[in-house]
Amino acid sequence: MKKLFKISALSLLLAASTQVLAQDQTTQADTFGQDEPQSSQFADPWEGFNRSMFNFNTNADRYFLKPFAKAYVKVTPAFFRRGVNNVFSNVMEVPSALNGVLQGNFKGAAQDTGRLLVNTTLGLCGVLDVAQYMGLKAREGEDFGQTLAVWGVSSGPYVVLPILGPSTLRDSLATPVDWYTDPKTYIDHIPTRNTVRGTSVLNTRANLFPLEKSITGDKYIFMRDAYLQNRDFLIKNGEVEDSFGSDASLGEDSGY
């Protein structure tokens, strides 16, 4: 059972090519579901390797993670999954606030901290999102990859990691920091930690089912471009520039 949840935890980004959490689902669909991404938008110097890893991850998802996620949806009511979403979103306010401070985004960090305090206390440890009714709306989460981008670190090439899924060289190097700033890492009781991570994986994967309908054309290209567009969107905190008339408007990640 321990092995199951360890493998599940490593599969978190397997199908989550846009690195979506449950609270980001609507934003992701609006951003990427309208038009099929164009393969000419992004250079992909490691495409041969990436496609091999993409196929490996897709098969792992098809035969392992997706069936478990379907079973999870079947045996749990919607209100339960919504509560689970809220709890995990609340926990992730911690690294989001930390990265907000590192980015110099003190207003955003204060908002994340406020949501954490309100929902942890009045929201029954995060089960209920009370903060949204107090003017503290959920923000797009910050991570260390975004922090490095704000600090001026180039994204580097796009890369698909075995099991972990889509990334860039910069985001790959940021992964250990993200891991150690995730409060779930510090649950001392190993079975409990694995159960929590496994539940997080299954709940996240289950929330991605509606987004699968938006995928058209070459699945690899769609996933790649959607991921890179979304990272650019998150790094700029939703400030999307007009893509017409200037190659620079594709963003600081446009070269990959």
C-alpha cells in the first residue's frame, strides 16, 4: 500500500500537463480550450526525447492513474471532492505566500496568508472556503519556478520528465524547492503522508477529466503549448499581452 501511494505521488503531474489544481480548472479551460495551440509557437529542441517520455507517461496514466481516478470519482460524492479540493488548496497557500515574498509581491503574499488563516480557522481546517466571502479571492498559486522567472532566470528548453510530466529546465531545477516548501512533506507519520499525497493525486487527476475534452489535434503539441502558455500566464500574474505584431509579445518563455 505504501508503494502505491509513493508511485501515485510521483504521478501528480503525469496527466496534469497544464499543472492545474482544482481551483485553477476554470481558468485553464478558458485559457487553452478555445483554440488549438500552434506547433510553430515554441521551439522544442528535445522533441524526440520528449515525445518518447510523453508516450511513456500517457501509457502510465492510461493503465494506472486514470483507472484509480475514475474509481475515486465513482465512490466519492461531489461535495466530498470539493472539500478535499479546498483542503489541499488551503495547504498550498503556504508555499504560494513564501514565493510571493521572494518575488516581491507582498500584496499577493498577504492575500495568500489571509486566506490560509481564515480558512484554517473559520473554514474548518480548509474544508470550507470562507475567505472568498471576505474579499480574499483565491489567486493563481505561486511556485519556485515562477520565482526564478521573476528573478530573471531563463526557462531553458521544454522537457517532459518521466512520470513527473511537462516542465522546462528552469522548472525542473525548482522542483526540489517546491517539494520542501510543501507542508505535506513534513507529515512525520509515513502512512499518513502517503495517504494524503495519494488522495491529492487522485483528486487532482479526477478534476482534469473535463479538460480532456478540450484536447484536439496532435496531443503532444497541444499539451506542450498549453503548458508553456499557462506558465507564461502564471509568471505574468495573468497579464497577457497582444500576440500580434511583435515576436517579443510571446513572453519570456517564447523561445522554448
